[in-house]
Amino acid sequence: MRKILVLGGTAWLGSEIARQLVANGDAVTCLARGDSGGSPIGAAFVQADRYSPDAYAAVADQSWDDVVELSYEPVLVRGAIDALAEKAKHWTLVSSVSVYASNSDAGADESAPLLDPADLDDYGQAKVAAEQASLEALGRRLLVIRPGLIAGPGDGSDRFGYWVGRFALAQDGPVLSPVAESRAVQVIDVEDLAAFIVKAGEDDLTGVINATGDHHALADVLALAAEVAGFAGDRMVVADEWLLRHDVHYWAGPRSLPLWLPEADAAFAQRNNAAFHAAGGGLQDLRRTMQRCLDFERRLGLDRERRSGLSRAEELNLLDQLPR
Ligand SMILES: NC(=O)c1ccc[n+]([C@@H]2O[C@H](COP(=O)([O-])OP(=O)(O)OC[C@H]3O[C@@H](n4cnc5c(N)ncnc54)[C@H](OP(=O)(O)O)[C@@H]3O)[C@@H](O)[C@H]2O)c1
């Protein structure tokens, strides 16, 4: 039986990893404050604030077959390394494709240049600093996983679920859409990502891997979302310039159209995932992810206040302003 320490395990991805590790028969301990939720049934929970000097006291005198690090705050990452690196056979750092310096080279692989980690308040740069600190301390015991956009029930960012939720809410009414034919989406289901992290640890995989899905045209993803939602209205396709002029934002956050990327950043959704596939990474059918996202959106409420996307009122107001 493997002994795994999950640094986190109470939030979205971390709890799915811990749940799958338990299901795999591993002995799992999650260390977190508990502010984000509980750890999954079957995992031991150590409550600790990683900013406190004795945060790792309860786990640092044990040996671990794998430590799974979910934080990107360099202070927390370094603290964990100092306390635990000598006790770990294998270490998995969950990083991000946001570490890359450029999003203009479609198909770029893991060797592409990284951001300069000068500003640790910047998400991508902090992830680079976390990767560098981990590599320095752990060397060939380290696996760096760089996920692309993660999708599935439980996503607190409200990005991927926006479209299927919006089509379900609008039903026969129109839905505002960016130009989608020439754009790409690359997404990995939270279940598939967790399964890959579990398998990679078991296989003692090291190095760096982009853990992300295959590319799909945004238009195909929107068509699938509409179909899954039973949408019978029109998708009103609007040019980028019009959307930007009307204060609609790219990608995420309030008053945005999720998954819509500037043309210059198109390669953000076209990362090379050959290493992921070669290492045995599996991807479920996007339709299943979409259906699970719709179920989740319905549970939360289709017309709720969202972290990402347009409210239906904002969208109808914008549709009203379209030239006829
Ligand atoms: N969402 C995406 O599309 C996407 C894409 C690429 C990469 N990623 C990466 O995927 C990972 C997602 O992880 P996640 O979903 O499990 O959520 P998360 O919110 O990033 O997880 C943070 C974990 O650390 C714990 N934590 C935070 N501060 C702490 C402290 N001071 N002391 C102890 N524990 C602390 C939290 O638990 P408590 O609050 O209970 O303490 C939580 O379990 C992240 O590394 C993220 O950067 C996400």
C-alpha cells in the first residue's frame, strides 16, 4: 500500500485526487486548514495552516511514497520542501500551462520558454517560481504536471460550465457568441486529470508534462454545449471589436465570454499534449464532461450570479444593442 501526502485535498482538484487515491487502495493523508471543505472519506486529515512554523510537525517524521503539492504560493511550496523533501520518494507538483512565456506558438511542447518569475503576485510567474524551487530541491524525484483549463462539476471559476448553462437557460432565446470557427478550446476533465496524477505517481513518472485535452474548435464545443442543453434558439455571432467596445472581456471573470481568447493568445488552447498521451493519460468524451457540467450548473442555479460570464440580463441588454 502506497503512503501519499496531499498538500491540500480539501478543494476541487485536490479532493478528487485524494478520492481517487483512496479508491486505488492507497493510504492518503490530506494536510490543509479545512477552510475549503473536508477531505474525502477514507483519507486522514491533518489540520494545519501552512504559514505557521510548525505546520508540518504531524507529518514530517514519516516517509511518503508521494507528496502531491497543489499550492502555487512560493512561500508555502518552499516550506513544504524544507520540511518534507528528504522524506519523499516521489513528489508531484501541480503547476499550470500559465507558466509559458508565449501563447503564440501552436503545438509548443514542455520545452517552450517560461515566464521570468519576477512578480510573485502573478499566477503564472508564481507557478514558475514554485517549479524552480521544487526542481532545485527534488531533482529527479520531481514530476511537474502542467494542466490546461480544468472542467467538471465543482469548478469554482465558472468558466467551462458557462456555455452549457447559458444554452440551457436561454432555451429558445438568442445567445451571444464570439466568432468561434477559427478558435480553439483545450480542456481536461477534473476526473481525467486526477486519474493521470494517481497513475503517474504509481508509475514513478518524473519530468514535466502538459496535462491537457485535445484541441477542439470553439464552434464545435459551443455546438455540443447547445445540443446537450437542448437549445433551440439562435447563436448570435459578434465580432471581437464589437464585444470589446461594449466592455465584454475575454476568457474569464465578470462580464466575460468564457473560453474566448484574443487571437494573439490562441496557442494557449493549443498546447502539445503528446507526452500526456504517451504516459497513458486518458481523456473522456467531451460530451460526458458537458453533461456533468450541465447537471452541476442546474444544481447551482442557471441564473445565479457567476464568477465568469455575462449575467442573462447583461447578455439580453447587449443583444438589444446589436445592429439590426
Ligand atoms: N482551475 C483550472 O482550470 C486550473 C488550470 C491549471 C492549473 N490549476 C491548478 O490546479 C490546482 C487546483 O487545486 P484545487 O482545486 O485543489 O484548489 P486550490 O484552491 O488551488 O487548492 C488549494 C489547497 O491548498 C489548501 N491551502 C490553501 N492555503 C493553505 C494554508 N495556508 N495552509 C494549508 N492549506 C492551505 C486549501 O485548503 P484549505 O482552504 O482547506 O486550507 C486547498 O486544499 C492548483 O494548483 C491550480 O493552480 C488549475
